[in-house]
Amino acid sequence: MAAKPLNIITPSDDLPPQKLKELVLTELKAPTVFKGFIGEKWAEALTWSPHVMSEKLSDVRTRFKVCPKVGTLQHREILSTTDVVYETHCEYVDACFSDFNKWLQTEIEDDDETVCPPPQKIIKSNDKNPFSSVPRSIYWVYADYKYMNELCSDHLDIIDAVDWSVFGFDTRNGLSSTLWIGSEGASTPCHYDTYGCNLVAQLWGTKEWILFSPNDDHKLYPTRVPFEESSVFSRVNIKSPQINKYCDFLKATPYKVVLSPGDVLFVPHHWWHYVECLEPSLSINTWIELASDKEDRITEAIARLLVSNVVTTDNKDSLVNPNEVLFPLEDNLTLLNTILTDGNDEQIITISDFINILTSKEVLRVVKDKVNAFNVS
């Protein structure tokens, strides 16, 4: 599985913002790194180390993710029950950025993994700072997928320092962006986003991205468990794949890049990606809407409707991502009708209609064939 490098575009290519916008929206079909484009307009943002940003947002509370680093005893224990460490295997804690900042400034010591408690016990052991007993050599902490319009609502200077106009998106700033701050080792499991395309600005530290084309879908063994509306995960552990179980993964073609401060990565529609902070890292991204999004929203609305009526309070923690909210049948059907009618509150599909669709010969035949395939395998 030799990895391919990514295309690189620099200011020397002499491309105006409108042309860059056309590239992003219609022309680029593979991941591309824009180098040297955000230095001037993002000058303030490029000074945001995780420490600086945590000081700016010192008293802001948010939800942090805590998980064992790859290779630790605690990580191996999780992998004894699953092939991939998903977000359902992480612990979550509400804390201030000042708490995270203090923890991030502690030394990385050679802690004894055999006597280190699991994270659910560690993060509850100290009321003042939930991270104070979390050893950095064993665990990583991540504030990921944080909408800046919510997180930075009282910090307009942060909002205004994010400026996507260099790529032709003149109205996009921090209000239409998300923030990602993590310690070394923090990662996002391999998945693809169902909507739009993605621009990611690396502002501090380095981040490794491993990407795969939608043409490799079946080689990535897609799964909707844990379910998250807008995300499809891979069953393959990208860093340590079980080839005997996922043999087709060897036929997939990875694209690899390590982003440095000032780099902007373009992630095309439906491209798979695994992401890992190689050191304390801060990045900001924006998802760009595409014409195909309506069809994807219909698909996701149907998926959420089905999952919501299968999941129970007893199995929700293992089947649904912690950040996902499920709704009653009537609410999901209203959402589906809203998407189908482009925002009008007209009901064009009733519960009876949906039952008839699901129990039609065509649908049941497809489901039956897939169920029978389990017996063959």
C-alpha cells in the first residue's frame, strides 16, 4: 500500500480568489494542499498556539474527549473488544479551557501504565481540574468539532481573524468554521463526511492526514455503528489493520500528508480521512455546501429515522456517537418532509407511506439478500 503524495498549489501558480473558489467547488477531484495562501489575512490566527487559544477562551466551558494513546496498555485493552477505537470508547468531560491549558503545560513523564486507572476514574478524581490526574504519556485530550459561533460568541476578535476570502468565500469567517485543539496523539477515526467538501487550515503544530478515494469505499468496510448523522466510519484500524479480517483494505490507495502551520487542506466530497495530532495542534475548518447535499440530506434523514427506531436506552451508548441526538419518529418524518419540500412544512410522506416503502417487495428483497449474505460468510 504505497501512499501517494497530495497535489500542492502555491501562490506562484498565480491563481486569484475566484479561480481558487472554482477549483474547490467544481474542478479539484483529489485532496490538495494550498501552501502560503493565508499568511497575510490569517496573521493573527497563525499565532494561536493551543496555549494562546486556551488563554483567550480561559473561562469558556466545553466538552473534551479523553482517550488512551495508541500503543498504551489502556489502548490495547480497548482493542481487545473492538477493531477500532471509536468515539464511543472515549471518555468525555466538561471543563474550562484554563483546565486544559494547565494540563497541556505539564511534563510528559514515563508513567507506569500497569497502575494507571481507566479514564472514567481518573477524570473524576479531582474536582478542581478534571485533567490534573490524567497522565499525558498515556492519554490524549481533544476539543474537537467546536462551532466557533457558539464557542467564541463573546470573542469577536477570534471570529474576525478567520478569513476564507482568500479562497473566494468572501462571507465566510469564524461564524461558519469549527475549531479543533488537541494534545499529541489526539485522533479522529477514519470516516467520510456525507455533506459538502472541506477546507482545513492548520494554524499550530503538525497533523497527519491519511485519505482514501470514494472509489475505495468497499475496501474501507463502511459502518454506521456508531451512528452519527453526516459521518460514515470505517471498520478498519488504519494504523494497525487486521488484514486477515479486512483483506480488501490492502487494495486501497492511501494519500498521506503532514500539515504544517499555514497549510490549508482541501478534502473533496466523500473522501475518507483519518487524522492524528503529531504534537499539540490547533486547526480550523469550514465545510462548503455543494449542490449534491440535498440528496445526501435525504439519505441521512432516512438513516436517522431508521436508527432512531432501532436504538434503545439500553444499547444507545454502544450504537450511537455521544454527540448524536436521536428524535422520535414523528420529528424525523417532519425533518424528512422539510428536506424534500425545500423548507416548506408540507407533509408529502406520512408514517403509513414510510411503512409501505420499507415493506415493499423491492426493499425487502434487498434487505433479505444482505441478511442472507451473513449466513454465507
